[in-house]
Amino acid sequence: MHLHYARMADPKNATKFYDAAVAYIDLLKERTGLELRASVSYKGLDNGPSA
């Protein structure tokens, strides 16, 4: 699905969307004082011995 969207999205609208998202995040940071950052951690799965 993401690949299909990437093929049909035009750069002008993608830039507008990105700029609006960044402006919204900046507004939230300014009004709430929260530092909005995404983070992730993961733990590798132990699949047992390979056959």
C-alpha cells in the first residue's frame, strides 16, 4: 500500500503535508512544553536452534 501511495503522491502536496505536520508538532511543543520525539526499542526473538 505504501509503495502505491508513493508512486501517486506528487511532490508539491507531499511537501505541503510535511510542512503542516512539522508546524503542528512545533505548535504542540510550544503550547504544552512537551518534547515530542518518536523512539523505538526492540528485542530480538530467539527462534531456537536452526535446523
